[in-house]
Amino acid sequence: MAETEETTNIEELKTKIKRLNSKAGQMKMDLHDLAEGLPTDYENLMDVAEATYKIYSQLNELKQQVKNMEKKL
């Protein structure tokens, strides 16, 4: 039963990762667009960069969780 729960949790994490990947891709493009337009809107650079950093950090953490959970199976 515990293995089934872990498998379900892994699948839930993978679904969350897919959603975050989509959002992260959009944020990466937003950051790229902002960087290309510099110096226009430079005051938004730190906020956009910080948000992009946070989502990629969260993605990395979730991927590590999945790896660790898969090792236990």
C-alpha cells in the first residue's frame, strides 16, 4: 500500500512539475524580452528576475523530490 501511495505522490509531483515548466518557460521568455528591451523598463528587471529564479528553484526542488522518491521504490 505504501508503494501505491508513493507512486501516486510521484505522479502528482510530475504533474505539478509539468505545470511549473510551462509557467517557467513563459517567465523565461518574459525575462528575455525585458532584457532585450533594456534600458526601457529596467526598473522591472529585478522583480522579473527574482520571480524567474524562484520558479526555477522550485522546479529543481520538486525534481529532486521525485528522484529521491523513485530511488525508494
